[in-house]
Amino acid sequence: MEHGRQVDLQSCADEPIHVPGSIQPHGALLFFHEDGQLEGWSMNAPAMLGIVPALGLPYSDLGLPADAADAIADCIAVRDDDDAAPLVASLRVGDIDYDCVVHAEAGRIVAEFELRETSSEEVSRFAIKAHGSIDRLRRQKTIEALLASAVQQVREFTGFDRVMAYCFRADDSGDVVAESRRDDLVPYLGQRYPAGDIPTQARRLYTLNTLRMIADMDYEAVPLYGAPGAAPLDMSFAVLRSVSPVHVEYLKNMHVYASMSVSIVINGRLWGLIACHHMAPKLVPHAVRMAVDVLAQVMASTIHSIEARHEASLAEQSARVRTALVESLLLDDDPLDALGEHARALMAASGTQAMVATQHGKIGAHGDLPTGLAEAIVASLPDNQHDLVVREMRADWPEALRELLGKWVGLLALPFDPLGHGWCILLRVEQIETVAWGGRPDKTEAIGPLGARLTPRGSFDAWHETVRGCAHPWEHSVLANSRLTLAELVRAMNAHRSQTEATRAQLLAMLGHDLRDPLHSINMAGMVLERTGGASGGSSQPTIGKRIQSSTNRMQRMISQVLDMSRIDRGMGLGVALEEVDLKALLVDLMDEARMAYPSIPLELICDDPATVKADSSRLAQVLSNLLSNARHHGEPGQPITVCLRARDGEASVAVSNAGAPIPPETVATLFNPFKRASLNNPRNRTGMGLGLYITQQIVREHSGEIAYRYENERVVFTLRLPLVGG
């Protein structure tokens, strides 16, 4: 059987600490096959227990005290019960008191005989005092008060020189959050210890076996003896298990000569530790240790309840915000307005200091953000994202953006409308933190008791480090509530979109079927009125007739747009019939008609290359008329509208431009969308429905062309491109 190996920090992460092959010398150990035959023993067992062991000898033939034999027999009987607790018996061997602890592990029965230096009466008093602490702990309302009370009480009934409560962070580093100590000892309260102080396999053991005792750091390990080639004894749950020499050296560097640690485990996670230190050897009786272990379980339950109440409160607050936000989203046409209305509540529920909402290129910022930062943050987010984007430190951001961030290094982004690049972005500021490390956490090459190697640090005086570039980490509860909020936002957006589609379909049906015939009748009546006006001598009749015709023409144009929209929505297309069209001739005719209708607006054809394209002439005329109409409605009064026809590289281009201010970026993002808010109720185009450019783009696409906007030389320019015949 292997009896362990020498290790240093280089191999510490791989050290098999659960199979050390040795025990601490304040007790003896026997282990048996599950049928009760002796499989191995610690080398001090014969002298300490007064037995003559032999491999394969039944436990009943070892001459053990009756209480020990009974405990072994009972453990064999329940060996297959994974929930069976270790069996404990108090006994004497000669004039020496022992606590016998028996447990089953990996098909073996392990019996440990630990020396007890304290009388049974004194042990009982300690245990009673420990159990009396439970009610006091349960009455604590905060985690801070609970831990402060716990370390004081544990120190009182165990007598350790120092008792500390550690709380572990998400990165596995630990903070000393409560401490009770001897007055002459240097305080460790508030210090942080790096994750590397507790290697992964040690953390696993702390979770499995919640209590560990080292009675004397100067002990000499007692090896185990077993059959050659037998598997090492798993001592994960053993009370006498020998510990890593690196850990012993670590504690001796702290001038600690006895230690006890009790794990605080919540939902299978190592939440914290109660660490007890003594500056001289010390053995705490098993019964007292078990009382402290029960105390730690009560602490874990109480901490879990406090955290659960806090998380429930946050969840309730977030639920209220979600409900109010969804109600606003369903009533408001613009999601950004609804998000802005509830920005303060959203920030309060998530513990953030700023918020940015964006959709279709429009951005709303809430909080003390520098000019331009909101736009840069939005630009850094991925396209077509459906899950949260989380950033907690400057290093998580794209490198080009890091210098612009300033203090805003924490981001939690909710993509509520991936197609429209719609985001609700919550921001946290940098937490500049001065960390008091328990000694400089660097590993250094040195000559230690175990030779030249990487050794545990020798000084545990507080070493201060200023940590920058990190925000407070996003809590699990905040992330969970944010996912619920995201789901509600997406549902609200889908519901709003469905409602809009239903309303639009209803409008299309009404305009398409109920108004066409009456408008046709009105138009005919207007024509008759105009033609007969001169004969009757009524001077106002022609004017009335023209107004009727003008109004009905506008309404007919609106209905045509809506019907086109309906065809597009149903995937029917616009039904273009392609033929060869002289684009220059079509353009000249349309401009002549526009000059006659609006003689006060100058129209200029500044370039006129000949161009023939495959097109539906009426649909192409609809596109060009729409571009001229937009230039007329939105251009500066009295300024010329210019048209340039070019034929280059197999492509015809028509650029229609007017003098005017550039279109705002948030409007450009939705320029070719239907029912644009910027088009509805425009005072310079009161009949506009926001459909013209949308339909224009669809017509152009059916002609295998493209249309685009740009702003150049203080002019708004829309350019239509179509393939030339034979190009």
C-alpha cells in the first residue's frame, strides 16, 4: 500500500490528499473488508490498542473493547446505507480514554481510535454550552451579526486563541468577515486570502467532510500498513487523516500549532469556513467538534434563509418593475419611451447607475454618461443576439473602446428586439477597491522545511493592493431577474407587433374595399361638375370641382399605397410587367408634368445620359414620382430640385436631390420601413402615411435594382440604380 508522497506548491493542485497513506499520531486506525476481516492498520495500533493484528483476522478476534466491536458490527450491518452517519463510542483501553469513530467508505469499514484528554463530565459541559448557542444564532437577522456571534461563541466553548469566519467570493478568494481573538494577536479581520490558499481538491474535501482537526503541527505522520498492491485507503471522512505538508507549513508560517476548520456548506457549495487557530498544540474532544459541526449546519441554514429572503425581496421588486414596464410597452408605440419611463426603477432593481435603451438606431441614455459613450457602447454589441451580454471589467470590452469607458466598466445588456437592434443596457461603475491581502499572495522560490521549492508565503501581515477596472460582479439573482425581464420584453414586443399587424390588416381591408367605390363616384361627380360649370355660369363650380378631384386623387393615391402594402405583406409581389423603357424619356415626361402642376418649384435635369432599362413603366414612374414628391415636400422652399441621369458600367442611376437639413440618424435607420412615426402627421406632407419609400424600395427590388440615401454638399440625395439593357 502506498504511504503518500512529498509535494510542493507546484504539484499541490494534484496532491491526492484524500489518500495520504498516514494518520496523525493522536490516535490509531484499523480498516476492514466489508465482511469484517482486517485489511490494514496504522503502525501505532498494536502499541496503542494492545492488539496483535494480522491480515484477514476477523474484527471479533482482535480483542477490542466491546463498545468498539459493537460499533464495527453495527457499521457492517448498515454499510450499504449511503445516509448512515458515523457510529461513535466512548471507551477505555487500559487507563486511556478514546473516542471510537466507525464509518464505511468505498467498500471498507474504517475504525478510528482518537485519544480524549478531557473528562466525560467536562466534554458534556462543553457540548451543552455549544447546543445552547444554536438558539442565539437562529435569532440573528443579518449574516454579519450571525457570523460575529458565531465566532465569539465557538471561541468561548472551544478555547481557541483565534476563531475567524471566512466568506468565499465567486473567484474562490476568501474574506475574513468576523473574528474573535486573543488580545495580543494581530487582527486578520477584513483581510482577503487568494483562491490558491485552498486548492481544488481541498475545497472538495471541505465540502464532503465539513470538519477537520490538526492537533499538533509538529506531528510525525504514522504510516498505514496493508496488503502489498492493495488500493490506497480513501480517508475523505476520517478524523485522523494526515494533512498535506504544504498546509502544515502554511499554518506554521502563521505561528499556528493547532487548527480546526468547520465548513459552511449551502446547497452543495462551500459558502464559507469557521477557522480556529491555536498557538500551541490542542486537541478538541470529538463530541465538542461535533457540536461545532451542528452549529455550522444551523449557520448554513440560517444564512440560506437570510439570503433567500433577500433574493425574494429583489425578485418581488423586479417583478413589480416588469409588470409596470410591460403595461407601458403595450400602451406606448415606442418601446424606448416605455423603457425611459421606468429607467430609474430598472436601475434600482438591478443595482446599476446608468441605462441606455436603443432600437432602430435611436438611442436614449439615462444617467451620468459622457457624450458619445452611449453610441459607442451600442456599437460594441453583437448583431442578432438573443441572450444577455455580460461584462464585469474593462478587459471584457473590445480593446478599441476601453479608453473611452471611463468609470463605466460593468455592462448587462438585454436584447429585446434582435432584428431592430433593440437593447436595454444596464451599466455599473468601476469599484476602486483597496484589498488587504493576508500577506502578499505571490508564490516565491525559497528554501522551506521540505527543501528548495515554491513555498507558502511566510508573512501574513496585511499587504494592500488597489484593484481598478472592475465593477461589482453581476449577482446570480440580478442575472436571473434580468432573464425574466428579457422574456417579458420579448413577449411584449411580439404582442405589440401582432396587435400592429392586426390593426394594419384591418385598415388595409377597410381602405381597399369600403372606400374605392365611393371615391370613384365622388371623382366622377367632380368631373361632371367641372365640365358643366361654364354653362350654368357658376364662377365657383370649377374651383369646387378641382378641389374634389384633387382630394380624391390624393385619397386614391393613399389607397393605392395601402393596397400595394397589402400585396407585399401577403407575399404576392407588385406584379411588374417588364419591357424595355427609355428611362430618359420617362424622366423628362414626369418632370414636365411636375412643372405644370407646381410651376413655383424649379426642376433641373443636370445630366441626361441615354439609358434603356427593363422595367414596368407605370411602376417605375411611381418610383420616380415618389422621389420627386418627397423632394418637393421636404426640400427648402424656392430651392431647385435637381435630377441627374447617368449610365455607367452596365448600370443606370437617377439621383434626385433637394436642399435641406440631413435626415436624423435614428430616422435613417427606419427610412424604408412602413408607417414611420417621422412621416405620420408631417406638417409639410399631411397626407403622408410613411409607406411611399417602403413601396418604392419594394418596386426597385422587383426590378433587380437598389435605392439609397446620402447627404452631400448640404443636399439630401436619393439615388435609384437599375441594370441597363445589355449591360
